[in-house]
Amino acid sequence: MADTVLYEVTDGLATITLNRPDAMNAMNIEAKVALRDAVRAAAADPAVRAVLLTATGRAFCVGQDLKEHVSLLAADREAGTTVTMSTVREHYNPIVRALTEMPKPVVAGVNGVAAGAGLGFALAADYRVVADTAAFTTSFAGVALTADSGVSWTLPRLIGQSRAADLLLFPRSISAREAYDLGIVNKLVPADDLAAEAAAVARALADGPTLAYAALKESLAYGAGHSLAEALEKEDELQTRAGASEDHGIAVAAFLAKEKPKYVGR
């Protein structure tokens, strides 16, 4: 992996770290490719049971690297092409789909500002642990662009259509506290505790019933776009699958023995 993104797997937990601190983890092409490849690697690796997405420096990710973006736009104008905007299809879409669709939980440890695509990456996680000094902004309309990185899908599901429209049409920075009150943040922690708290949440998930978590992710995504009757059918399908897992047997036996279960992830 390129050093713009760090990737490490320890005892079933994959930690993906955005690592352009001097650029506030802005996404240039190198970083986008590295992040896409890291997320895909975590999704495909059967040894990975949970993912922690975090960042170095004082920002989580401020989105597109506008310095690189401007130079690429100029090259497009000169050549009469639109290659620059293919980054949504080639990079951002695959990153967000891999985060949301992988059959294992993803925790975002948001250490600082998350803007634009950075906001999209945080929202694509299943659980967000956020430093009390962090901030969020949609930013897209501020540079005459529309939403990408899944924000048009994730944001209204978290905070409702009306509030999402407000933040997208009138982009502004919202504090971690306001984001918590809106429902964007799952766990708000002191900035000095962010690394340890995010790692603890991700570790707990990595040690948990992996197939059950995968089924929960699938059922939540399915239920958001289907009727109650369809959701009930999906629950039946997924529960049957979970009930046949080795982890379910372990959980039941541990319950009867009044012991803590030690899951194996299958």
C-alpha cells in the first residue's frame, strides 16, 4: 500500500489510516487509489472480522485535494475532456460501496474535520467514534458541486431528508456536539481519548459474532428500501443463516454455562 494510506491487520482487526497529515488528509489520486485498495483488501480478507478507519494529524479527511483538482481541470479544458470527474466512478464509489457492503462492521474513528468525501467515508461506516474537537461539513455546494461519496444516500438516512437538504444546500461546519445531537455521531469522546476509544470499539466488534454482524448490516440496508413484508422475509432468511452458524452455538452454550462466549467468526 502507498504510504498515503496505512494498512495493518492484527488479530482480525484491519486498521486503515489516512496518512497525509500535512494536507489534512485531502484525497489526491494516490491516496484515493490506496484507500480503495485497502478497503477492498479488508473486505475480501476472511481473516478480517472488523475494520477501523481513522487518520493521522488534526483532520480526518477534508475531501478532494483541490490543488490537484484544479490542475486536472485545467488539463481537461485544454484537451476538451472530462477525465477529472471520473474520480467519482473510479475511486469514491468503490470506496463507499466496499465500506457499506462488506460483510463485517466498520468503525470510523473521526479525529478532526470530516468534509466532502471525508464526510462520506465517515457516514459509510457502521459506527462513528468522534473526538469532541472534530467537525463535519458537506462542503459540496460551496465549490459548486453536488454530493458524492454516498452522502446523498447516507446523510438523509441518519438525520432525515429535511435536515440533510439544509446541510447540503447551505453547507456549514457543524461541531461534533451538534453532529451527535443530529444522530451522525454514535460515541462522542474527549480528543485525547479518541484513538483508544475507537480501537476499543473496533476490537470488541472484531471479537464478536462476525456472521451476525454481517446479517445485521444486510438487514438494515435492505429494510431501508423495502416494505415491512419484504423486510420480514429477509429477516427470516438471515436469521436462519445466523442460526446455523458456529458462533450461535457458542453463544447459546456460553449462556447456559453462564460464561462469556469466545466467538470464532463463522
